[in-house]
Amino acid sequence: MPQQQAVFLDASTLDRGDLDLSTLEATPYKWRFYDNTSPEQCLERTREAALIVSNKVVLNHTLITESRHLKLICAAATGTNHIDLTAAAEQGIAVTNVTGYGTATVAQHTFSLILALCTHLLEYQTAVRRGDWQRSDLFCLMDYPIREIAGKTLGIVGYGTLGKGVARIAEAFDMRILLAQRPGGEPQPGRLPLRELLPEVDILTLHCPLTPDTHHLIGAAELALMRPNALLINTARGGIVDEQALADALRKNQLGGAGVDVLTQEPPVEGNPLLQADIPNLIVTPHNAWASREARQRLLDGVTENIRDYLAGGSANRIESR
């Protein structure tokens, strides 16, 4: 019996030449790895495949129905919005994802943004390179205010694995933690409605998924409820924040600062309100909070485990059609 084919459509989104692919390659498939795949190339590359691995390449209804040998789709990610789950279910194709692989690195990145904003780290680095310290009459520069986070209140929206990971670090910094009610969910003990939480926090960090309930969860009205020196951190999804409203609030000094790792469109080839040069106290990173080598290896290993489980007749990490 011929060996079944498997394709990884966008392997370069995980592997930058620094990962161990040996366990994935040891699964009983004939593998083809592509750095990336355009929509025009997709069907040609998947038509004979029994297994497709994709991080962000869109697997639409046409591709799924015309890939006649397809039995398993592995999302090399947690999110599966790039996969037509209904079409997969109709064709009897299993779909899996991987969760929890990026907790440590995303929590670390979250606090990198918080600390950089509170210490004006980037501004001080620029000042040193500009020669300000060298020309100073004092032994140090104190041109930008430095804020301690000890004793400050951190508000967390989304208290799953990531939110809990951030909370553990916040406790080590001696911060007070407030949790928001789940957007669109039932009230839970110990959690505050968002509108009650916002005026109480010094820093708000977002770790919830993008859903109809969380789209533009933080807009102009919500930003107006926050303290003028409060910080907003978003390492979740771009659409959770109204980006124009955030840009306006920062320009008007209605907010102390913001750090974002995600934008509505990625890459932002058509621009974005948060990429304008005149916005103060803003750090934008290119959706790489998750991308440590360790996290990418855990993600790849998770894909491998999902494949092995499927071949053994299991249903671990199976995603059902909504």
C-alpha cells in the first residue's frame, strides 16, 4: 500500500531552522514541507494529501471538498478560524489544534511591554544613543518618569491559561489583581463587570479570544473609564481593541500608554491607526509574543502528538464544527 501523503503548508511560520522536526517526520506519512503557500498554490499541494498541517494558510470549502484523500487537518496553532470546520465535518475530516504551548512566552512578553512602558525603557535607550547622558551635568538621566508596578492594580480580561500565567507573575511583583467577568458569559464570583473594573486598574491586560462578544470590547467609551495614567496591554487579538479609539486616546493623553502585539490586519500592509509616528507612549510588536524557540517546539510537538493520537484512534484536541 502506497504511503499516505502529508503536507505542511506554511512551515516557516514555526521553523526558522532552529526546531527539531524528527518526531514529526517519523510519523507514517510521506512528508512535504513548504515555507509558505499562496491561495493559488494551495489546491495543487493538497489534492493528494491525507493530512494537512497549517498555521495560517486558509483551508476553505473548495479545498477541503476537492482534497479527495484528506482525513486529518492539524492546525499548528490554537485558533482554527482559517479552517472551514463545517466543510470538514461534512466530509468526515478530523480537525485538531494545540493549546497551552505559548503560556510562558506570552506572559513574559506581556510583562516586557508593561515594564518597558513603566520605565520608559525605549526612550532612555534612545536618549543614550543620542548622547543626552554623555552631555548631562548629573550622573544619571531622569528625563522620563519611572513608575513602580509593586502595589499597582492589574486588571485581567480572560482568565484562562494565559491570564493565570500573567497573574502568577503579577503576584511576584506584589501587584493587586482584579478579574473581569467573561464577555458575554454568566456572572462569576470574584469577577467584576468590565465597566466596574476599568476605573480601578492601573494596567489592563487582554487575554481573551476574539469573538462577536469581544470585538471592539475596548473602545472609546471603555478607554474613557480608565485612569488617565493607566496602561493597556493587548497580546490577544487586534480586533478586541478599537484601534482608532486607542490612537485618539493616546494622542489626547487620556491614557498613560499602551503595548500591543496584535493588529486587526496582519501583516498590516494597508497601514493601521496604531502605526502612525505621532502616537505617544505606544509600543507595537509584530505578533511575536508567542514565538520563542521553546514555544514553537512545544507547538510542533503538540501537532505530532495530535497525529499520533489520531492514528491510534483517539480524539484528543478535536475541534468540532460550530
